[in-house]
Amino acid sequence: MTLANVGWGLSALLAAWMLYDWLKTDTKYSEEMLTSSREGEIEAVSERHQI
């Protein structure tokens, strides 16, 4: 096996893992949950500057 074939194999495994994780996450959590950003709201409040 050449190094290029090993690289392609790892790429295929990574793509398969990403697809699996995407489907698992998509079925477990709602779109509202995934797009909410409580941390972003906290940052926005703490970084308000008063002039």
C-alpha cells in the first residue's frame, strides 16, 4: 500500500465519521437547540462598553 492510498483511506473514514455524527446529532437535537447561542448572549452582555 502506498502512502497516498493510506491518505485516501483516512479521508474516507473521516468523511464517514462526519456523516455519522451529523446524522446522530441531527436526530437527537432540534434545529432551535443547535442554533441557539447562550454563550454568545452572555458575551454580548459582558462586553457592553459605557462611554
